[in-house]
Amino acid sequence: MAISEPYIDGHSHIWTPDVAHYPLAPGFQVADMQPRSFTAEELLATCRPSGVGRVNLIQMSYYEFDNRYMLDMIRLYPDRFVGTAIVDPLAPDPGRLMRELKGQGVRAFRIQPKYGKQPSARWLEPEGYASMFATAAETGQALSCLIDPEGFAEIDRMCRRFPQTRLIIDHLGRIGVGPDGAIRDADVQSLCDLARHANIFVKVGAFYALGKKTPPYLDLAPLIKRVVSAFGARRCLWESDCPFQVVKDRYEDSIALVRDRLDFLTRDDRDWLLARTAEHLFFGPTR
């Protein structure tokens, strides 16, 4: 199928109200699903009017390690979707699970401190993460980190140990997520310092949750400028983080910041942020 919309959303979640076929993970209830429904079809209806034709789906925490709904939607729309799955780093052989999922359109794996049951300062210590880093270096799949600045030092440590592993930092490292929306210079510098590792990429998005949290999000421009300057546009990719982006704001508000409003970006920069970096990471050939 020819895809007429040129842009790629590097990060969106989907879920279905059909909890009979796709049950929620222990600890989650139907009331936790907000909004109640955000299916693959609802995502496409949301993103395509803004020129977004392909999406890297992120396994939703409501399902935890049961990736079936996301995998079924990738099979149903193979030209539209690839996926970032979740495997248990404390399982006996997470690397085996990663290899099994590669042939099902899974190009990355979400990792975060709670899955390894460690504090942020030591979040990558479980041995299962070493297995995941080694496997990702072999398969070409990426590891996508949901982490606050407190976890950056562990990323630095593991990237020195596994320099061939491609690592993605979600949501601009969640700088400015706190209730005060403060974007602290030390946090920004810590993120930018990670650019010394050639295989670290940064997702530029989740604007609804950062800083002032209000469109057109121009208060985030200095942060984005520093990150793009440090990593280069070829290692940055735009993400919406839907459906959370559209709870109170619009999808167009998110993509428009990168596409239209950041005057320090060149046309080539925008091409990389809005499509080419994600194409390279998620839709191109893997090892």
C-alpha cells in the first residue's frame, strides 16, 4: 500500500476496550484506561489529517508484558505500524524473547526502572538488562528508555559497556515534567552530555507534559534547540505520545511545533525529525 502522508510519529500508544480478548495486566482496571478507547483505527484517524502516515507503536503499560494487541495491529496494518514491545528484564532469557518478536515487526523495546525493580540510580543493574543490551546490538533492535534525569548516569555506564546498542531516550528525558515545569540547566546538560555516545537518539515530544504544558509550547524551544544542537537532527525524532497529547490539546499542536514554529531548524533538520530518523530506526532494514 502506498503511504501518501510523509511524516512518522515515533511514539504513540494504542489500546482497545475489548478486555475480553485483550485482558489488562494485574494491577490495572478498566477505570485506569483514559480515554476508554484508543484503537489503531482511532490513532490513524487522529494522525493522518496532520500528514502522519506511519507510527512506531509503544506497548501500553495496561497490558505490561502481553504485547498481543499491538502485535495484532501491526499484522493488520503492516504498512502503517511497527512496534516497541515490553519484555520482562527479570525473565530467564529476555534476549530470546527479543529475537522472537523481531519477525513480528518489533523494532525496539521499552525499558524503565520499575521493570527491573531498582531505583533510578541503579536501574540498569539487573543482569537481564545486560542480556537485552547485548541482544539489541546483535539484532539491530533499539532500547527505548522511559527515564528521568536521575537515570542518565546509568545510561552512560551501559552505553560505554555496549557501544553498538542503539538507545532511544523518550520524551526529552522527561525534563520539565515536574509540577513546577522547571527545565533545569543541569538536567539539560546531563542529557546533552550523552550525545558523546554515537548510538543514542532522543525523542522530541510529549510537549503536553513538559514545561508550561500549553500550546504552542514555544517555552520548550530553548530545550529543544540545545538537544538538537548536541545530538544533531539525525539523532532526534518527533513523537506525539498519543493519546495523551489529545486529552486536552490537539495532535496538530504537537507536530506544528517542529514542522512550523521552531525557526532554528533548517528544512533538512525538519525532514530528519519528522520522518528520516524514525525511518532509519524503525522502518529500515534490520540486522
